[in-house]
Amino acid sequence: MNSKEPDARIRIDKMLIEAGWKLPGWSKDEEINVKTEIKNDFGEADYVLLSSKENHLCTVEAKKTTLSPLVGKEQARDYADALKSRFVILSNGIYHYLWDLKQGNPFRVEKFPSQEELEMRMDTFNPPRDENERKKRINYLNLKTKGKEQLIINNMSKNITEINFKKGNYKYSI
């Protein structure tokens, strides 16, 4: 065990177990679905969570409890890319962030996802297949409703499919 974040690792181990992950030393060898301290081109990943097919599913980067888990964001991305993990969990044992590398930025979570939850996230990710499927992006700067009121929306770009203006009642479909 790396001595730089033992308090965080104790808490992370507990949270992984609570989410149903099977850690070495806590489960039978044939049930283990978490690898620890996995070497890769960029260093050593603290934890790697395996899918039900035993592929690398999620890389977990542990930081000291005194540091923000987000300080390890780029380090964890490098590990995940090298290990071909889709997801990253950044944690200092107190604050935790889940990051889907295909869908944006890390977001705060209160508990770690289970193997099933991460696999479900992978299965439900369905990006547009081509440009024709993307909704038009329209930048609305000024819209007037019969000269009575003015709606000003500065520097916003929204996917708006329908706008109905009725007597002072605005209806949006975004």
C-alpha cells in the first residue's frame, strides 16, 4: 500500500465494499473484481474496477484527505486512457467525483457506483451518429413578443425545438 494516502484508502476501500465491489483481502480470489496498484505507461493506478467481462471499467485515483480529489484529474485521465477504462473516480476519502471520459466533466457523488451501475451507464450512452441527427443550435439574442415585452438572452446557445408565445405565457421545449 502506498503510504501517501492511507486514511483516504481506508475510506475508499469501505465505500467500494459498500457498493458491492470485491477487493483483494476482503473477498475470495475468484470473486475479486478490483485490482490495486496497477502499473501503466504513466505510473501506477491506485485501483482499477473490472467489468463483469473482466475488462478495465473504472480507474480510481486516491488523494490525501487534505487535498481536493480534483488535483488528480489529469493523472487519472492518463491512467484510464492507458488502461482503456471508460470511467474515473476521483476521491480523497471524503469527497468523491465520478467522471465518464466520453461525456464531460467529473461530477460529485455521495456513494460509489456498483459494477452494474457503471455497465448500465456504458450501455445507455448513445451519442448522435451523424450531424443530421443533431438539433440545430440557435443563438437567441433578442426576441420580442408583440412589442409589449422583450426577452433578452445573451450569449446562450440552447437546443430549442419549439417556442410558443401566448399572452404573457412563454412555453419552451428545450
